Amino acid sequence: MTNLATLQSQAITDIESADSLKSLDDVRVALLGKKGKLTEQLKALGQASVEEKKTFGKALNELKEQLQSAIETRQAALERSEIDLRLRTETVDITLPVREEVRGTIHPITQVLEEITAIFADFGFSVAEGPDIETDWHNFTALNIPESHPARQMHDTFYLEAKDEHGNPMVLRTHTSPVQVRTMMTQKPPIRIIAPGCTFRCDSDMTHTPMFHQVEGLVIDKNIHFGNLKGILRQFCEAFFGVADVPMRFRPSFFPFTEPSAEVDIGCKKSKGELVIGQGSDWLEVLGCGMVHPNVLINCGLDPEEWQGFAFGMGVERLAMLKYNIPDLRTFFDSDVRWLKHYGFAALDIPNLARGV
């Protein structure tokens, strides 16, 4: 059998000389692997006499433990060295100026959402949120939308394979109105909220996308009337577009969840591909609104004889296109850095009414 003192000396030298984790592992295999030097010595004990087994067996096991400990110690040292090397070489020089082509910008949708939120926060509204995947009841039935309504058809709504507790297919919400329903069912009036978020419909062209963003508003209180609604929306349009006394008109319309209902237009001038808000003789639709239908109040557990309210909804992409002269809705989702560099906003350009939105 090999002289253990010689094997020990050479093994310790090889372990301490290993200058990388790879070379250390090679030493470990050469010593303790299936065909390693120490392993071969342990295998040879099977042919030794009883006295040799007692003498060399104990010595070999002690040497094995010593070498394993030495390998673990050297491995820990090499790992620390590698970390130190990475810390020295993988540093970022924060004193260098940011390259213009990689500077982050805020997407116009995010910016407009922040602008809308800032305006309504100043009006005393809080933000409410809800799930993107909704039940048929929250998305349609509670909002007084009949079974025969076109909005329930497959060509308008994304239906999922998952079912609700009544066996009806779940849907990707087609508006953020279900957030209003959930708020009325869980929050005691008075209520004053806006509900921003993603919505989904089966539609795609220059002015429609399968996924888009809405902000809906809801006010529930006693003695609420249409004049309150008109006042809030006028203040919003003037603050958002930065135009005092912006011309507005309310056209009678129909929505299942409001009665009476109206669509809101603002005065503008269209000339040579440009749009100027507040001037000219043209009109542009910006949102829909109305008084909350009594059936919706009843479905949400509120007494329409005691509580009244109004609701409104607006498309975020549409407002962004109008305010910032963006011609095509589809470009919002193209992930084109050049487009974002042109239409994007500085990261610290946070909207607030004191500075202006």
C-alpha cells in the first residue's frame, strides 16, 4: 500500500495549489473519485489482513476526512475570490452621463392615466380596482345588460373556458364598470371613485385594439342630479386639455346601465391634420355618461329611493391621441423605441394640478 504520509503531503499541496474551482474539482476527483488515489487505497483494504485493516483502515478514513475538510476550506476561499473579482470588474461607473438612446421614458398611456388620476384626486375621488377576469354577472347582468344585448356576443367579448359558480363562462372584462358594481356592493355610500384599468374586446383597426384602457367614474350620494355630472365633466375637460371655458355639448344617448344617458362632445378645429381643442366649429366625442340606472342600484343592494348617482367612462388611448396629436391607435402597442422617444415623457415629469397636466 502507498505510504500515507507521502499521499497526504502531495494531496494537501495539490489542494492548496488549485487556483480555480474547476482545478480544485479536478484534484477532488483525482483523490476521492471512483478511481481516485485514496479510493483505490480503500478498495485495496479488502485484500489486506485483519491487522492491516485495523491499522490502515483507521488511518485512511482519517486522511479522507482531512482531505475533504481541506477541499471545502479551499473551495470557500476560491468562491470568495471569484466574488471579489466580479465586484471589482463588474462595476458601473455612475459618473458617466446616460446615453440618450437608452434613456427611459414614460409611455403616453401611463402619463395620461396619471394626469386623469391627479385631476380627479383633486376633485375628491379615490381610485378603485378590480380583476381583469370577471363573472358574467358583474360584467353584464348587474349592469342591466340584457341577455340579447350585442355586447354579450362572441364577436364582441372574449369568453374563457373557466366557469363561474353558476356555470356561466368567465369573461375578460369589456369595461371597468364591474369595478363600480363591486364598490357599490362592498362600500357604504357616499361613494366617489374612479376605476382605471385594462379592458378587452374583439376588435382591431386604426381606432380599436383588442386590449385598451378606460377610466370610469362613479358618484353615489343623496340628492345627486345631472347638473352635478355636467359640472364635474366640464371641470375635468378644462383641466385635462388646459382650455378655459371649453365648448361642450351633451347629446342624448343610450346605455343599459344609465338613464338618462349622454355622450359628451367638445368643440375643436380640424385643419391640415392638426386638432385644436376649444376653437372652431367642429365637435369631437370624448366620453359617455349618465345617471346610474335604478336597476343597477337595486342589483348592488342600494335603495334607489334613497340613493342616486352618476357614472362616466372615457378611453385613455383616445384622450391621449387627442391631447398629444397621435394619429394611429395601433402605434401605442408597437413597442417601437423611436415612437416612444418621440411621444414619451421624462420619468420625473409627474402630473399634478399645481404645475399643470
